[in-house]
Amino acid sequence: MAPKTLLNQRECAVTISRLCHQINEVHVPWDRTVLVGLQPRGAKLLRALVAQLEAEFATGPVANGLLDITFHRDDFRRREEPLTASPTEMNVLIEGKRVIIIDDVLYTGRSVRAALDALGDFGRPERVELCVLIDRRFSRELPIQPDYSGRRVDALNHERVRLNWNGPTLESVLLESPDYAPER
Amino acid sequence: MPQNAKLQSRHLLGLQHVPAEDIQLILHWAGHFKEVINRPIKRVPSLRDLTVANLFFENSTRTRLSFELAEKRLSADVVNFSASTSSVKKGETLNDTVSNILAMKVDLVVIRHSEAGVAHFLADRVPAHIVNAGDGTHEHPTQALLDAFTMQERIGSLEGKKVVIVGDILHSRVALSNIFGLQKLGVHVAVSGPSTLIPRAISELGVEVIDHLDDALEWADVANVLRVQHERMDRAFFPSIREYHKRYGITMERLNRLKQVPLILHPGPINRGVELTSEVADSPYAAILNQVENGVAVRMAVLYLLASQSAPQNVV
């Protein structure tokens, strides 16, 4: 049995476009907004959003950065697999700015908690919002909800949401269950 | 190198028995921590439930400061112990001192001692992770790691590069750790210094001896210049400081004669006018302050990687 398709290529494009419209509606004019992608998997969504915002919404250059949350995670020394870190590229000021955290999938909420903690290293934003492509609404472990969400999904704990990127383009979003996961 | 690799050893006692992959892993993570210590807020919470004891049985300023800063920037709780202000003065044995400290539930121990092998002695006896911060004239692994990190940062991959260690090789734990570490990274290592300060068996480590400093500097991509350790010299190893400076001191005049000037490293503290003139030490050829900055990042990487090996106590 094949993995279940949550979003096909056309739906991916529509969803990303809708997220841009929603964000633009709240954040125009764009002089005080910073988009911060969470490493590693929020980076591609961040680029896709920034590219589309700049191309279609006359935002001017959208301030953005990439944040690695490894050192702020709360499961250090509590998991079997060692953590891996990615580069942080925060060459923007977030003091007094409106920050939107960008990630691909919202699941337990712990990454976002760590991100809020990590953001503090770069200043005190005026406010922080959360934008995710997929919101797995079950299994939240912390009181964290997205402000902008591409698709709400009911997935069980053993299932995995996978985003397939082809370069800068999101081709599909799949729901994989170990029973029919492709061999890796 | 697999990104999610773990260190193979529970301790960092010396680089002699550390596999090359572990050295690469530490240098890789040091890069991440260097980014952290250049943030406006330089502290991350990774080690917030851990206690680190810095046991300095031998005087040290910069290594202790560097470790302490690394520990604090990882949010660990830090206790400091220095021999001059402690019960060692009252005749307590090393074993007793250590058991007392461990009864305080310490997770990591950073130790410096004037005797070689003390870190190994501890590693066999206590459940904490041990980091050797210098044991006698044996090893000083974090110094060698930060030297390698600084070289890599300034001249790129070290594979096939040439490094000469200049000066007092005999009394230097920095030299020994540098030799072990750099060779594992594929570096050709040579030494240059007064023959009285070069151990006779050095060639057995695959290290070339270059008698004349000018030849050595011409050959090398990096010169790691060591401090003349007057305090470890129980007899005269060279006629005078003036003569030492004349033959093995690095001066601008000497560097200006070279076709290409190597990168100059020095573990500090510098005897200005002995190993290096002030002009050289403060020139762009020298990476001495880079070394100090990188020391914190490298030590953060070491502590972080060691701590990641064990689960918190009393947590299943």
C-alpha cells in the first residue's frame, strides 16, 4: 500500500500561495517583519515563502534568517540518537520586530518552544507568530498553536509526514506509516 | 563524517589514542559553538542540569578561564578548585580530594596536574567524564584541538599541510598533543629547537627534526611556537635567553627573508622578545588571539559531546 498523499503538487502550490496571502494581509507594510526558518527542515519552506512574497506582493526584500535550535532542545541527553546541529544564519535584527517562525511540520510543539528560547539570543521581538505547512493536531505536548497553517492533519504517533522537495518546488506531502514505508 | 556521530571515548585524556573521526567531530561541533559565542547572547542551555568541577592542581590562568567560560556558556553549574587554596596544602591525597568532590555529584571533571597520567588515574576511578587540561609534560589535548581548529580556519583543510613546532619540545605537553592530533589529520609535523630541548626519541613518532629555524619556517605552512618553560627547567638547557632568541626567536626580519610567511601560533603566555618579538606577535601573521577565542568554542564542543553520552541521573 502506497503512502497517503496529503497534498499533491497543485495543492502544494495553492497552499503556499494562500500562506503568503494570509501573512501579507497581516504584515503589510513589510518594514518590521522578519521571517525565521527553523533548521534544517524549515529552511526550504522559508525560501519558498520569501521568493513568492517578494515576487507577487511588492514586499521589497523580506528580512529573513535561519535558526538552529539544537542547543536549546529539551531532549539533550534523553534520546538514543545524538542530536545534529545545522548552521544558524541570523544576519538580521529582531529587536522590536515582528517575527514569524517558519517550520514544515508542527507536531509536539517542542521545537517551537526551543525556537522561542533560541530567538531570545538575538533580541526581544515585538511579537512572534508561527507558520507551518502541516499541523499535526494530535499529540501536542505543549500549549503551542500555529497562526498560519497550510493543512491540518490527523496523524497517529507512529506515522510520519514527509515533504518532497524538488529544488525550490514542493512536489508533494505524504503521510507514511511504518507498515507501508518505502525501504530505506 | 557522519553528522550524528558520537565520541568513541567517555573521556578526553589525550590525543594519542583518540581516533581521527573523534577529532574531526570535535572540530565540526566547535564551528557551531563559535557561531554561538558570536551571538549577542552567548549562552545556550544545553548543560543546564550538569555540574562541572575544574580541578587545577597546577597554576593556570587562560586555560582555566577558557574552560570556565565554555562551561558557563553551556549553562553548566561550575565549581572551581585550585591547589593553592585548598586542602591539598593540608596534606590530603589526590584520591581523597577526588572522592570528596565526587560525593558532591559532579558530572564532568576538568583536571590539570603537574604529574603525567593523573587524568588517566581519575578516569579509572570515578564515574564522571574526565577532560585533561594538561598533565605534566604529557598531553594537553584541548590546546592541540584549538590549534588545529585555528589552523583549519585560517588555511583550510589540514590534509597534507606542513606544521613545524618551534622551541621547547622536551617540556611541552602542547607539542606532544599537537603531534598526535595533527598527524591524525594528515599533517606533516616537524620540530625545530635547541637540540637539548628536543627529545631524542621524537623521530620514532614520525616527526622530522629541522635544525635551522630559517629552513623550518621556509618549509612550513604553520609554525606553532612554544613558550620557553623556565619553570620546568631544572638545569641550563641553553646558554642564555639572548642566545635562544638569536637562534630560535621569531623576528620580523627573519620572516621578511622568507618566500612565504607561515601562519604563527603560540599557546600563550608569550615571553615577548624570547620566542617571538612583539612585532611578530601583534602582526597579521599571528593567530594568537584567534586561538584564545577558538579555545572557548573547542572546549564547549568537547564538554557538549562528552555530556551527550550519558543520560541524566535519576531519569529513566
